[in-house]
Amino acid sequence: MKPALLEVMRMNRICRMVLATCLGSFILVIFYFQSMLHPVMRRNPFGVDICCRKGSRSPLQELYNPTQLELSSTAVLHQMRRDQVADACRASSAASRKRRVLTPSDLKHLVVDEDHGLIYCYVPKVACTNWKRLMMVLTGRGKYSDPMEIPASEAHVAANLKTLNQYSIPEINHRLKRYLKFLFVREPFERLVSAYRNKFTQKYNTSFHKRYGTKIIRRQRRNATQEALRRGDDVRFEEFVAYLVDPHTRREEPFNEHWQTVHSLCHPCHIRYDLVGKYETLEEDSNLVLRLAGVGGALRFPTYAKSTRTTDEMTTEFFQNISAEHQAQLYDVYKLDFLMFNYSVPSYLKLE
């Protein structure tokens, strides 16, 4: 059974009793975006201008009022994902007295494509390298044509992509209102294990070993050798988890982006994302974004078999040696991501 179908079945519990209300809300959303959007200049990924013909449509219009049958069939799924985020945000807001307003510095993860009317919030360890490659093709105006020809190191050079925090406040608000905003998410603990494996078990990541590994070993390992304290290249997963749940860690500085929560990176309770893609349906959701942008015929999301990918089974193994206390504390850290993006509590957790 396809992951998207499984997700729809799982999310039916949210709307089963209020289906009419959900559908009614969807119609209102369509009307809202129809009334406020106007045709915009667009480019194809190879830099050739596409004239703003009468009746041309933006990605937002195509998402909320699709003309293509295959897009119509996915509309309910993506509305349910948006509803799930909104429900989790309302519950979180009701339970917390904390209120904050976003500043431009909160928007440094939101990559802007002016030519196609897109805003992409990148989340490390959720295919962000390939999506940054795609955004470089889309915004390159002919400089790039094949995303996989762009080296991974070049995709992560900040100057190669423009982010929303580089605009003025009026320009930010204009783009948030008129551009299609999307992000991709992943099961939180699978993403966390992926970050650990990449940053602490690969010998070439010496900058992470020096910056974080030495600190983690100093705080979490009794009788650490001088060599371990100097190199920081053999952090155990149990030590990494203990570091994350240590209250001193967050008082000292924010989490690194590779293990920061998605809701802290992309602020979905402040920014209404139009499309929430999932790692489990990565190719399908990515190609949907490209079709909405009008470039589906020229670009496809890069696919290749990655034998080293972190799986659910691998994540289960990593958590076997984590104490019940630390498991519960870690779940509390990432709980909103689990709820917001409809991920079940992992069966391997020893929660009381």
C-alpha cells in the first residue's frame, strides 16, 4: 500500500466526523486565493521568459484550484496535512503562554524563487541537498540545467540562493502572501539518527567533532581520555541524546540546524505553508511542487538508491540503549514535530 494512501487512512480520524466542515473550509481557501492572486511573470528553469498570458496561473492558484485532474486527486491529502499543522499549532498555543513575533533573522531557512513564485524552507536531513540543487536550477536563469551536476558542497554555499531574511519587511510580507510556501519533513527520530550518523560517525566531519563532539564528550563521558577530549570523533549515540536533553544545552545556545526541531526552523505556527511534503513520499511530493511551478516537463526530482540511508529499523536499533528517562525527555523535545506532521509515537519507545 502506498505511503500516501496509508497517511490518508491514518488522518481520516481527524476529519471523519467533520468532513463537511473540512470540505467547506477548503472551498473558502480556494476563494480567498483566487481573489487575491494575479498572473505573475515566470521563467522556465533554463532562463527563457514565459509571457504572462491572459489566464496564466501561479503555483498557488494551481494548488488551491487545480485544473489538472492528477492535482485534484491530491488536493484532499494536502489539505489534511495543512489542517494537521493548524490543529497542532492551536493546541500548542492554548497550552503555552509564550507569544513571539517573527523577525527577519527567523527566516534564514526560507529560500526564495522569484521567477516561479516559490518559497522553500529547507530542513537538514530531509533531502535538502537535492532540493537546494533544484532551487539553484530554478533560480539560475540558464546557468544550470541538471541538478545532479551541481556538487553537494556548492549547493550549501549560502550565496548561491537568496533567502527571505534578505528582503525588507514589506517585501517579505508580499512574498509570504503571494508565493507558494512549502517544506519537507521526516519522522523526527529517524531524522535525528541520520544527523548523528552523518555528523559524528563520519571521519571527514572534523568541524562537527571539534565544535560539538569535544563538548559532548567532556560533559557526558566519565573518565574520558585526553585523546577523546581533543578529537571528539567517537561520540556515542547515548551521549548525543544526553547532550540534547540536558537543560544546560539549550540555555547555552540554540540547537544546530541538523538536529533543531522543524517547527523552530520553519515556524509553521507563524507561516502558513501551502504544501507539506514528506520524506516517505519524497519523489511524489517533490514532483508535485515542480508541476505546480509549471516546470514538471523540464525538471524531475533526482532519484537514486542510497544504501546508507537511515531507516526506521536502524533507528529502532539506535534507541535500544537509551534509558527510558532519556527517551521520554527526548520525545518531549520533538513532541510538537511528531504531532504537527502526524507521526505516531514510535513503538520502541519506553514511555510510561
